[in-house]
Amino acid sequence: MKTLYSAVLAAVLYASPAHADPAPASPLLGRWEVDVAKLPIPPEQRPKSVSITYSDAGAGKWRTQVDVVLPDGKAVQAVSTYTPDGTATPVEGNLEADMAATRLPAPDVMVTALALKGVPGSMRTYTVSPDGQTMTETVVYFTQDGTPAMRTNLFNRAR
């Protein structure tokens, strides 16, 4: 009887679906708007607006859409769909890059490397605040003479 009970218990345990809680959604998901007034460039060179939208594209993929209204009013856009595992993926729209590799080392942190026509561009780290309402973008890039430089941009959650 004890063997039958053990066999039935094992069958029930192994046949039942696991009841693990689903992984929480990344706080990066959503739409973010840059605080244009705080951009570290002269006011006349600042874009009128910049927004980044991160969305779940299904099957473990993400989609990033960047919308920029330039100082002259021209609207430009870049879009990429990728698996956030560090694999290089094409970027459509070619704002600053035609390839990107993205990884999520933590749910609230994204690291993206950009390249244009095979030439490395910038490395960007996005970090969401604990309250989920602001995102800091740290951009690492090289100046015309090859000197490494960094700048920080602040985004507010739009949705």
C-alpha cells in the first residue's frame, strides 16, 4: 500500500503544472520622453523632442522605437526588434546606427552598443529609478579626435 501511495503521489506531483509566479515585467517597458531642457548641449542644438518606447514583441523579443523631432522640426524614427541577449540586430531608420546589440543585465537596466556602417558608435546604459518614473541614459562615445567622452540624459515615463 505504501508503494502504491508513493507512486500515486509521485504521479500527481510530476504531472501537475508548476505554479511558479511569472517573471515580473521589466520597468523599462513603456514610453519615455527626454527632458529636453536638461540635455547637455546648447539650446539651439537641442531636438524639440525625443521619445523611446520599449515594448514586448513576443517570443522573448523586444522592440525599441526612437522618435525624434529635430531642431528644424523634421521628424525621424529608428526601430529595432531583437532578443536582448547581446546579439547584433539591424536598426531601421538609421538615426545614429544601423546595427545594435542589447542586453538586460537586470530587469531595470539595459545596455546597448550601436554601430553605423560597421563603425562602432556609442554604448548606452539605461537605468530606471526605483519608483519607475525616471530613466537615466548614460552615453559613452568618442569625439572627433578619438577622445572618449560621456553624457547623461534624463527621461520621464510617459506611459
